Amino acid sequence: MKVLLLALVVLLQGCAATYFHDAGPAPQPAAVTLETWPHRDLWTGVVFNGEKIGFTRRQVRPAADAPGRWEIESEAVMRLQFLGVDKRIRLHAVDRVRPDLTLETFSYEHEIDGNRMRVRGNAGATVLSYAVEASGSAENKTLKVEKPLYPTSALAFLPLMHGIKIGTRARHAVFHGETQAIADAEQDVLAYESSPLFEGPAFKVATRLLGLETTTWIAADGRPLLELGMRGAIVSALEDEARARHYLVEASLNKRDAMVEFSLLRAGPIEQPRRVSRMDIVLDDFPKAFAVDNDACRRVSDRLECRIDRSAPLAQGDPQRYLAPTLAAPSVLGEIRDLANEINKGSTSEEQTIARLLAWMDANIAKEAVDAFTAADVLRARRAECQGHAYLFAAFARALGIPARIVNGIAYSEPHGGFLYHTWNEAWIAGRGWQPVDATFGQAHADATHVKLIEGESAAELVPLVNLVGRVRVQSVSALARW
């Protein structure tokens, strides 16, 4: 399928009747097994917001060292521009499954901008055990298994293996490697349709997982002809290997910042945003299911109304659990602990410690759109985007006995004329509460254009934000006061 044809799908939101048509009576394919699965190696091209950004590959094979077991190898490779940086992403997974597709062992590797994270483990009848390793960090965890557990890679096979039929609904427990979480995946076979966007008729299957929905058109022989995610912004379609890999050439020529264009909440202008001390903002089309972690905001139907006032009392709560080291903020790591103590020599207050940490980071950590999995990645590369800055500040602060947490939301960007999704910190000031700190902007008390929406540093905690990107709009905003 040609890239231009794929790009059209981005425009399909609300226009399904034009591009997808009933294909008449649906066939009733016989249920298949991994032994009879006809497509051992499938490639798809991936388009985001109208730009070709990468490919995926899925291979099925018998496990060489375990008779009766199968391996599903999945790979996704992407390259795109973000804030002027050429970002490269590779996700690789090998799931060993039993003949019924239930998970036995797994090995995942995630690489973003040269930083790596590995997840390896096994699933038994009642317990899933795994280890996560990233630069400077390692964690061993167990999760309770209460029913048959599948890898997310199995979701592409399950409808056909169970005998695909319109009107059926299935619910499966899956282990999601990117978030290291067990979650329920719900699949509905909705229709049998044809479209000028793919050859031949196909079953329309909706899959909901972790609050996100994808729609896939699957041919009767099991080929995934077309898939839409994020309300049509992400598109993948079947291609041959040569065409799928050709994205490298296209991506190297593409200078359009599709991610910023898609995620920007246009508003303003707000003059001198880093000096704003009070702001009123109303966000439209805000999902009702999203749990906002901010007492300064209230729901009114499908709107979120917030008044951010930096003169108001700070938020309260239990700070002790935010002293512990985590995968993202390994505060007990020697190179982090020792440097934090060196930066903090002579400090006599929490406020002075925060100011010193921010000054050191501003002088030594470049502000670039480079992703990191841990604070150690940031310290060693000496560059990071906002999340990496938040990881490192949290690690430094915790190493010095100051509770620090990582929060996420939106903040105003003067160069882009609107709000971008952003990550910063809150540091516990004894006797006062949680003070917002932005290491990216060098602010010991972050300005009021920061709208906190959710706390968390793990991928599982951040998944709800994905439902906001490209959906929420700013209805009104006013900066009411300045420092």
C-alpha cells in the first residue's frame, strides 16, 4: 500500500461511512492453530499524523529448544523529528507461548535515542516473575496471575484461533511489556467491510487495552490489512519487507515535526509565561474517565476548568514514599549520590539545596528532545528532554533526603504558541508542602502555566495521558498575575 494512500486515513475521523462499506455476508473461517497459521512473517508500514515513520515486523516459528512451544518475535522501528531532534526508536520482543498462545517466557528490549531497557521473565500458573534492567537500575518484580495469561503479541492471532465471527466479544488477560502490567484486553468483532484503502473484504475488530483502542481490519486468512490507533493518527498497513524498510529514506528526508503538530494545544499568546503566577484555563473535550490529580481543577461536563495560583497554600500529603529509589530515579547509585552531595556542600536549607541542584543541571545537562529510561542515562549523556530532567532532579533530591515526585501535565511554550505535554517535579518542603519545581526551565517554584494532570514516573502510570494527546483543546486561557 502506498504511503499517500495510508496518509489519507488520518483524515477519516468521522468519515467512516465514506471509506468503509459493508461487504455482504461474512465467511466463517475455520479456527486455526499456530501449526496451521499461514503467515509466518508479516511486515507493516507505520504512519503518524500523515508522515511515514517506521515499520513493524511479526514472525512466528517453533521454539528451537522447546518442543511443542512457539515463539512470536515482534519488532517495531521508528524514526521521526521531535523538537528538531532526529529520534530513533526500536522495540524488540520475543514471547514464548504454549500451543494455546498462553505466555510462558518473554524477553523485551526497548531502545530510544541510544538508551536501552530490558525486561525478561516467565509466567507460571499463578505468578509472573520478571526483571527490568536499565542504565544504572535494576528491579525484580512479581505479579499475581489469576487466569490464562497471553502476551500482547497474541492479540493479533486470537480472533482467528477462536473462529472469527461478527458480534462476538472476548476478554483476555495480557502482559503488556512496555508498561510491565497485567491488564484485560477486550476484542469485539464488529463488521465485515471493504474499503479502497485495502484489497478485498476484511473483518473489523476493535481492541481495547489500558484505556486505548485500536481498530484492525483482518482478512479471512489472518492478514492484518489496516490498523488505526489514537483516533486515526497512527496507521499501520500491510507491506512487503522492501517497502516497509524504505521508511529510513523517507524519515531522513522528512523535517516536519509531526509529533509537536499533533500534540500542541494552541492558545495565547501568553507573554513572559515563565513569570506567570496565576492562570485560568479551560480545556475542552476532556475525557470523563481521566482522573485528574489536581485540586485546582474541576470538571464541568466535558470541560476541565483550572485556576493555578502560585500564592495558594502548597498541596499536602505523605512524602515518605517519595524518598525511595526507583528504576527511573536510582538515588542510591554511587555516581548520583556522590555528585548530589558534592553539589550540596554547605547548603543550610531545602530551598538552597533545590536552587543548587537546578543551577548545576542548568549548567551541565543540555535541554534536548532526547529520551531516557533512568536518571543515570541523563547523567552519563549530559542531555535530556523534560522527563529526563525530572528523573535526575528526583534522584538528586532523594539522595539528599528531600522527598521528590514526578508529575505530568501541560505547560505553555512561547516558541510554539501553545501548551505542550510536559514533565516536572514536586519537592517536599518541610512545614509547607509540595512545591512544584521545573528543572527544564530552572524554576525552583514553577510558574502557573504548569497544569498538573497526573503523578507518576512509570510507563503504566503515564498511559492515561495518551488518551488526551490530539484530543483535548484549550477553550480559553488568561494569565492573571505575574511575579
